[in-house]
Amino acid sequence: MKWTDTYAIAEALYDKFPDVDPAGVRFTDLRRWVLELDGFADAPERSGEKILEAIQQAWIQEAE
């Protein structure tokens, strides 16, 4: 997965953290959790606020 794979990342986060409310996750934690996902292989410095926001929104939709 790469940073631009927002929906795949959101699904993986939902599977790994089913009891977490994604709306309350800080971007610093979200970034760290994405970097720790199995199958994630992208440069840490390529993440930014817009990408993290898109991932968080996709995760919120996945949780609904």
C-alpha cells in the first residue's frame, strides 16, 4: 500500500483497530499506525495533512 491507497488503508485500520473511533484519532497517531500496517510500503515523508485527512474520512465511512 502507498499513501494514496486511502480506502485500502482505511479498511486495514478498521480491521486492526475495530474499537477505535476514527473521528477522534490524532493525525500523529494515524500516521504512525499507517506506517506500522502490514503491507504498507511508502516513504514516511510523503504523508501530509490532506492525505491523512482523506484516510481518516475513509476510515470513518468504513466504520459506519
